[in-house]
Amino acid sequence: MAPPADLRAWIALLEREGELVRVGAEVDPHLEVTEIVDRVVKAGGPALLFENAKSQHPLLINQFGTERRMCLAFDAPTLDDVGRRLGDVLEMQPPQGLAEKVRGLKKLKSIADSQPKTVRSGPVQEVMLQGDEVNLGRLPVQTCWPGDAGPFITLPAVITKDPRTGGRNVGMYRLQVLDERTTAMHWQIHKDGRADYLMTDGKLEVAVALGLDPVTAYTASAPLPKHVDELMLAGFLRGEAVELVQAKTVDLEVPANAEIVLEGYIQQGELAEEGPFGDHTGYYTPPEPFPVFHVSALTMRRDAIYPSIVVGKPPQEDAWLGKATERIFLPAIRMSVPEIVDYDLPVAGAFHNCCIVSIRKAYPGQAQKVMHAIWGLGLLSLTKAVVVVDEWVDVHDYDEVFFRVGANVDPKRDVLISEGPLDHLDHAPTLQFYGGKLGIDATHKGPTEGTREWPPEIEMSDEVRRRVDERWSEYGLGAAPEPNGRRRAALRQLLRR
Ligand SMILES: Cc1cc2nc3c(=O)[nH]c(=O)nc-3n(C[C@H](O)[C@H](O)[C@H](O)COP(=O)(O)O)c2cc1C
Ligand SMILES: [Mn+2]
């Protein structure tokens, strides 16, 4: 098996796995869909295909809403396995011996095969609408929350090219529908699409793909370095190149397997008020000027399916896109900060508010070094609070992390207050984009860091553990409870569902 080839194969797979429900009842994409999905997401429920969302196009939502579906999308047992695929390539060493050389060549080939390839035609261009024929009002675009300024296209893959280098960028940036043929383009200031826009002194051509296979859709949200094409990552993770067709009215290539593509342009300096929008921070983002996207053509499949997602107070469906990024990027992070063992971005922290990181600590001040590394690493640089724990602490076990913070921290000595760039959407800092950072060093310390001798942690001896394991049935206490760590892990899985 391989990850699904397009949205329809994905829907079929979800259906076979009992992971999708078709809803025939008429529903309103204005607020009603949000309320339904909010309940289903929080209950760990299925993907929903609304076949009658007051539009001729069905609306697909909650395709990513559980860990199981995310793993189905990547065709991997766990998200860490997806990360390992990438790590294997990143950590390639000069091969020793013939067997390793052959394996090395295979890895190199898998990179070469990841390049998107151009094909002559694709289903996304079965229907072609241009000029006045384009009417975004025909799509079941959701107005998600009562305070939203209007309908927003929430799950797009926005494609642009760097005017200097021609390098492609694909990003997930929401589009507020302003009228039949224009939207706002929500390029936050730290993002690659915005950089392409700033580099142009006239028109920037833009294509927006909607309804992709799940891996390619995910990669639009992946925080890659600017010069890396997200479609290349998609090809690598799928094990098959993304196929592209030439767009009809702009000089861009678009995924041949998409359901819908919006083609058009953005004129440098033409801005419109975007928002308010009920955002993934759990608050409404206030109105702010953003570039205007003119849609000059709309191509689609016959009976095109429209994909959507709701963000809001966590947890929402996007939690799992974020968790995928957390897991997939761990090997890449360890390439530049090798002492990092693991990290966790709590969903409740909206991803940029908090990062818990465990490190293999070998010298004084290393926790502070890692805090600064995170504050200097891609979009992780926007992290507000970093909590550093020792390598033996399970960063995904928030009880254990809280225990370490309580037990190991002298606030005067171990709390670092710094400052730097903050997330575009963070409403808490006094200034937009810029403010305070908090680092908490919850690792063990020693005299070289100005502390007293650090006491040993309480652990039962292996010998007694074994004896109790063997004798458990004699005690008449029923089935043996799971050892602590494993029980917590199971509990966490349950809470996540
Ligand atoms: C559901 C969802 C919606 C998002 N909406 C936006 C958005 O409106 N604007 C934005 O700048 N980033 C948004 N993001 C985050 C970007 O997709 C992410 O930062 C990605 O790395 C951007 O691509 P880039 O790194 O090529 O700029 C969203 C992410 C998700 C999962
Ligand atoms: Mn990018």
C-alpha cells in the first residue's frame, strides 16, 4: 500500500476503514457545520462528507481529526515512523561496504524520485471557468464562528514562485471570500508566501489548490525552509512524485489530482481588511490589512469536492496537522541540536505558546543553550515558553513534566526571561509580533551550576520489582496494574482521542 493518490482514493479508504460518515441532511456552511464538527472532533469521531451543504459541491471535513486517520493518510503505523523515513535520509553517512552502498543508492533515488513531475493533463482541469463565470459563492465555503467577517476558505494549498529564483512555495494560508472573484490572502509576516509577495514589484501570480491527497495537503502546512519545495516533501513522504499540470491562465504548475484550483494574481500594494476570524489561538484575530487575491480562472473536476477545516479553541482538527509536523520534524531538529532527545508542542498551547524539550545534558548551561537554539530555529523561533527536562523524562507526559518543573526549578536561578519575535496572531504581547520569551530549566543541576549536591531520584530496585512481578498473583490483588509510565501513556492516548 501507499498513501492515497488523491482525495477520492482517500475518501474511499476512510470509508473502508469505517472512518467517514456521509451526511445527506441539508446543513448550513454558515456556523451550523462548525457546531457539528466541533462536537464530532472533540468526541474523536469520523471524517464527515456533507453531501448537501447548500451547494452542488460536497464538503469534506475532519479528514485529519484523529491520530489513526493521520497514520492512515501517511500509510504508517505511527507518526514517528514518518519522521524516521525523513531522518534516515538526513542522517545518511558515507556508506561502508557493498550492501550499505546499495541501500544508500536507494535512499538517493527516493530523493530524486520525490521531485514533482509535469504531466500533460489532469482531472482538475475537466471544468474550466473564466472571468465572469467564476463565482466563489457556489462553493460551500464556511463561515466558521459568529464573529467571523465572512466566509473563509480554510484548507487551501497556496502556490507561488519566488520572483528572484523561481523556486516554488506551497503554504496553507486562509482566504477570506470578499466577493465572487476576490479573496484576502492571509500571509502572516513570518511566512514564505509573504516573502514572495514582498519580492515582486508588480503582479504576483498565485494558484490555490483545494482537495488534495492528504499527504500533499499536509505538506502545505509544513514549516520547511524557504528554498525547499513543499511538493518535494510530499513526493518523498508519499513515495511517489506529485504530478503537476500547467495552469490555464498563469505561469504556475498545479497538482493534477486536485479537486479545484483557483488561478489568479495579487497586485503589490492592493490590500483589504481581513478578519475578524475565530482563530486557532481560541480568540478572534482582529481585522488587519492583507493582500487581495483576484481569481481569474477556476478549474475543477466534475462534481468537485470542497475540503474545509475549522480552527478555534483547541483541540480542533488542526491539532493533528500540528502533531504530524512535531513528529516528522524531530529528526531534522536533532540534526542541528543533537542533544535534543524529544519534544512536545502541547495542543492546548496552540503550538507556538509552549515547547517541552528533553535533552541529553552533558555540561552546565546546556538547557539555556537549547532554549536559544529553539528560539533560533525556523518557525519554532516564535515559541513563547520553552521547558527543558532531562532525557529520561517523557515530554508527552504533562504530569511528569509538571512534577519536574515543580521539583527541579529554583525560579530565581532557572527561569530565563528573554525576548524576540512572536507569532503574528498572538494577542498577548504589548506589541504585535514582538515580546517576551520564557525559558524554564527543569533539568538536574550540579555544583558547577551553583547548586548544592543534587539528590538521587527515588527508584525501586530491579530485584524487588522482579520479585513482585513474579509473586503478584499470590497477593490476591487481581490483574497487575500497568507500570506507571505505560499506564500514563495509555491514559494520554485515551485523552487524545
Ligand atoms: C488549518 C491551518 C490554517 C492555517 N492558516 C494560516 C494562515 O491563514 N496564514 C498563515 O500565515 N499561516 C497559516 N497556517 C500555518 C502555515 O500553513 C504554516 O506556517 C506553513 O509553514 C506556511 O508555509 P510556509 O512555511 O511555506 O510559509 C495555517 C495552518 C493550518 C494547519
Ligand atoms: Mn515554504
